[in-house]
Amino acid sequence: MDTLYRAVADTPDEGTSAREILSREEKTSLIEQLELFKLVFDNFYNGIIVTDAEGYILLFNKPYGEFLGIEPDQQIGKHCTEVVENSRMHIVGKTGIAEINQVHRIMGQDMIVQRIPLRKNDKVIAVFGHVMFRDVRDLGKLAKKLSHLESKVKLYEQELMNLRSTKYTLESIIGNSSAIRAIKKDALKATANNFPVLITGESGTGKELFAQAIHHASCRRLYPFVRINCAAIPKELIESEIFGYERGAFTGAKAEGKPGKFEIANRGTLFLDEIGDMPLEMQPKLLRVLEEKEFERLGGTRVIRSDFRVIAATNKDLGDLVAQEKFRTDLYYRLNVIHLHIPPLRERRDDIAPLISHLLKKMSQEATFSEVSIDQEAMRILLSYHWPGNVRELVNVLECALSSLEKDTIQACDLPFHVRRSREQAAAPSYQCLKDEQMNAEKKAIVKALKETRSKSEAARKLGIHRTLLYKKIRKYQICL
């Protein structure tokens, strides 16, 4: 480097032509560049050496010279093997094959080096050598730093998961019935993929609980769980809530715009609650986003992509809505990939006692009560009640009992009047009995139509229902053909 610097600085001979003489400005600029290169070259923390293709040294930086205890400028022109023990620079010059992250033992120390051939017109003209670390012990220090950083990242991930985590997990779902065990098993399978999930069941059965549990057990748990209640958002606002909007998109819009639920749910889970109440005119737009995973904000032109998993829930029969043309068939098939149906509480009475025990313990802790128990008569009343409001109603009944409780045991007299009255009037016709009669009549009509027509299509036409709905009811009533 010093040789080049002196060559540029020297005044040319008298025989040199005017074209070959650098102007003073050009010479000054070139000298400044060479000075900068020399500063960079000599201020590398690591050692650097450059040889020609045969292994003769062209450049040798100061840190490498200090490490070896030699004068850098005096090594120029020497063969690399005379200066650096076990050198392979000349071998790389011959083979043209780079040697990356190789261990090189120098002066009793193991170091990591790079040997890179430099080509011009597909011919090796030089070899660049770089001693990455003064001692392999530096690698140990770096490994410790990386391990420490990795531990920090894991800690931050855990904290992030705790902040973003859903309230419920699969362990939060209480129940001993075969139905609940089967649904939990299917939910666990759903956590291993990203297919859409449709959760059906009456109001109060715990559909959102299952949705949150699936999200929490999936690989998306570190990212948002975004809920949209399709029944609660006014029809005029649902599009702006789902897709978001740009500034000035409509009167009353925020000046900075607003991201939509699809955008917020990126890499997480989008929960479409009460999907059966989604306005019919919005369903084609929803279908497109579910299929393409891209959309535009209201008033915007930029296409936004979002990677989300969709879980939908409804207490309505989407098959019936499809037959009535109140729900799009293509959207129904897009959502109904993994179907979880949660039976009502009255159909899984084995779960009532465990739920009561779990809820009482939880409520007592939250209200800072001493442990509350329930006597046998009160338990018999709760076990025999038909629970039209399902688990949500059970929570309400226990909260009402606790709010007026004077002792540490819930007795029959502490239960709400309508629950006690239902046991007293058990012999009287109930809503459930009427429903059973309707279901029996419907089943008989379907069986009769199938026997008379010997054709599902004809039977559906005779019954005045869509063929798809007939198939669904055949499965529901387990009619053998």
C-alpha cells in the first residue's frame, strides 16, 4: 500500500508524455483515496493478507503483523509460506476454490480464517485472506453471548405470549362426558394445521372458549386472537371494521385512518363469532378475503396481505340458512372444513357436577370467599334442570346463589325460584317435551317420504325442503336407508 502511495506521489520523468501525466487535482484525489484505503486496511480488528495467484504477498495489514510480531511492509513480495505457518493461500490460488470458516493453527492458537480467490475475466489473479478471530477462544465468548441472547429472546417470547395469550386453554374446558372428550380431541387435532374451523352449538355452550383454546395450543399463540361479533356490529359499519379505512374515506373517519380486523390478525387467529348473522351483501367480500388473504382498506388503493387463520362460530343451522338462501353456499363450504359441534348441557349431564365444582371454586377465589360447597338437594335440583341457557345460565344461577349466601353451603332455598320451580313442575309439559314431539313428527315424515318415493331428491321435493337439508336431517336422526 505504501509502495502504491509513493508511486502516485512521485514526479514523472521528463520523457513522460503529457497524456500520461496525472493532473494535480487527479493526483491529489488518488492520494486521498489511497490514504483512506490504507486507514481502513490497517484498522481492521482482524488480520488481512492478499497474495497473487502463486502465493506471493501483495498486501499485509498492521494488526496481522502485530499479532505475528513482524513488520507488515517487509513481508511484501515474500511467499505466504515464509511468513504464515500452515498457509494455504497459494493452494486456493491454484484451485480457485474458496475456503470459508476454516480452522487455521498459528503460533499454537486455533483461528478461523477465510481464503477467497479474486477473479478477473474468469482467471484467478489474487487471493484474499481474512483471519476472522484472533483466537478461537473468541468464538467461545461469542457463543456465550449468543446463548445469553437466546435465553433473553425466549424470556421475551414467553412474556409476549402471556400478554397476548387467550384467556382459555384446552385444560380450561371442564367435562367428563364422552361428547366433550371427543370434541377436545378433535380440537387438539385442529391445532396442528391452519384449516378453517366452524364451531356450532346453542348459545352459552362455550364456542368462544373452544376457539381461544385452539388458538392458544397452535403455533399462532404468540400473535393476536382477534374477535369479530358479526351480530353486534351495525350493517353500515361492518365493512370498515373488518377491512379498515384510509383517512378521509367517509365522514367521521379518523384523520390517520384505521386498520381493520383482518390486518390486525396478521399471523394470528380471526374469530368470526355469530357468522350466521353476517349480512348477505358482505358475504362475497368475506369469501374473497378468506380465499386470497388480501384486501384493500376502504378508500384505499394499496393491496394488503394478511396471514390469518379463521375460526367461525354460530348458534344457527347454516345448512338451513343455505337452503333458505340466507347464507352463501360457497362461503359455507369455505368455513366448514373442520366442524366442531358442542352439544347443549342438557345432553351431557355428566358434565354438570364437575362444572359446578369448578365454577364454585373459581367464583369463591375471585370473591375472596371461603370455600363454598353445595348440599345434596340443591345438587339434585341443578342436575335435573334442563338448562336452556347452557353453561352461561349455570354460571348465572351459581352467581345468584353466592350473592345472597349467608353460610358456606348452597342449599335448595338459595337457588333462583325458576330453577326450583322447574323441579316441582317436572311432570308438567315443558318446552323440551314439545320440541321432542316436533322432532319425532319430523323424523316420521322424512321416513314416510323416503319409503314412498325411494329417492332422496323426490322425497326432498315432496317435503318441500332442499336436498342438502334433507341429507343433514337424515344424518341428524340417524335414519337408516
